[in-house]
Amino acid sequence: MSDWAGKKYWLVGASEGLGAALAHKMSAAGVHLILSARSEDKLKELAEELPGKADVVTVDVSDAESVQAAADKVGEIDGVVQLAGVYWPFGAKKWDADQANAMADINFTGAMRLMGAVVPKFVERDAGHIVLTGSLSGFRGLPGAAAYTASKAGVMTLAESLYADLHKTNVRVQLVNPGFVKTRLTDKNDFNMPFIMEPDAAAREFFEHMNTDAFKRSFPTVFSWVFRGSQFMPDWLYYRLFA
């Protein structure tokens, strides 16, 4: 169990859903939170609900200048949690270029911009905690979700590479891969979502992982076995089962 009291963490993507639920967990543990997203009103409302100290800094992760300006306001921090993301359910047969590009630019390139603002500082002082949010959908290509799956696979590979570079330093890197979490994003789906979790339950898993020294956690555990196991399937079998 980590000692969270007085630590300062930048939570990016905090305005609702899993991000807001995680903010409650971290605040209750004594973390001083910097809450970021695009919606200032939602962030201020969340900050007022939290039991601990919380500041609001708006940011648009699709804009490099916005990310850098927010990082300057945030100042020195003990850790950063990347949760910002968008989602629309479609695949190759109903491709929407604007939505696909938005998912790439916010989910993946947004994470890159955020890392660009914090990683050099953590490396310079040899201290810091980076938590990136992937998805069970990012383990291997899936039908009906090309853009979203690709964006999350990118985040997961980013986390793996950062961990490879930094695991022997005092900069801690972690990756969390949730399954379906009930939010306004998954409300867009018109298909059955096995093992779907409430945001509070998912946030509990997320924060429990942050209290460990392990690099990666994928959950729900049983559901994650399907996706992790699929990586070992030959293409002919995988696409017969999943496509």
C-alpha cells in the first residue's frame, strides 16, 4: 500500500465516468488532485464533491499548446494519470473519418502530448509516477472498432516502451486495461457487453493497481483472459472466432 497523503497527482480526463470515480478514490486516500478535462463546469462540480484538496486546470489534449499551458499551471507533481478519451462504435464498413481521426488524436496522440509535457521532468529529477489507460480491446484487432482499438493499442505500446526505458529508474510506469465500464461512451453501444462494470468498481480495480509495484493490470480478470489469450492464436483461428 502506497503512502498517498500529501502527494500531488494530475488526473487528465477527470470530468466524468471512470476518471471522476478514480478522483474520489484518490482524494479519499489523501491525494492533492489536479483535475483536468475540457469541461470546466464538470471539473469544478467534481472538485467540490471531493473530500480532499483539488484544483481545476482545463486542458484539451488534442491541442499541444493547451497541454503545455496546463502543464505549466500544474507545476511539479508526483504523478500523472492519463484517462482522456473519446469513442464512437463503427468499423470499416461504416467509416467516419472525422470520428476516427478524433479518436486517434485524443486517445493516442493526446497521451503522447501529455507524456511530452511530464516525462522529461520526471526523468530529469529521477522521480515520478505515470499511469496510462489502455483497454482490453487493444490487445488485438477487433471487428467494428478499428479506430478505437488502434488508438488504445497505441497507448498500450507507449506504456510498454516507457516501462522498458524506465523500470530501472525511480520513475514508475503503470498500465491499466479496463474492459467495458458503464459510461456515456459505452451507452453508445447497441451490443451485449459482457462483464460490464460500474465506474466505482472499475476505479477500485484501477486504484488497487496503483498501490502495487506491478506494471500492468487487465480487468475484469476472467474477461481479460479471452483477449490476452487471443494473442497466441494463429490468424486463421482468431479471425474465424472474433471476426
